[in-house]
Amino acid sequence: MRGCLVGNFASEITNATPALKKRVAELLDEATRRIAVVVSQAQEAGEIDPGVPTMDLSRFILNSLMGRFFAQKPTEPNAR
């Protein structure tokens, strides 16, 4: 696994590339919104507590996944 292209960009960009930084932020926001759709469906189905703020949980899920990708990178046998 080589990780997430957007996540890799997010970890590498600097303030010297504001357009790229903005685009990566937009992509991460879009991913959060897509996760929120599924979280909302699960809340409506009673599988997730509806009292949990949908966007907060969605950001937590995305950040957890991205954190896992970053944590895994040093242990990958084919890491570059």
C-alpha cells in the first residue's frame, strides 16, 4: 500500500503553494461530506447514536483513516 495521494500531498504541502493547499483542503472536505452521508444513514437506521454530531464523527473517521495510513508508512516493506 502506498497510501493516499491526497493525504501524501496534505502532509507535504507548505504555505509556498497556496493553490495546492486550498485544493487539498477542498478534497478533504469532500471526503468528509461523503463519509457524513453514510454516518447520517447509519444514524437514521439506529446503528450510530443520533446525538453524535454527524460532521464531527465524519472528520474523526477520516482523520483516523489518514492517521493509520501515515502510521503504516514506516512499516511498509516497499515504502519509498
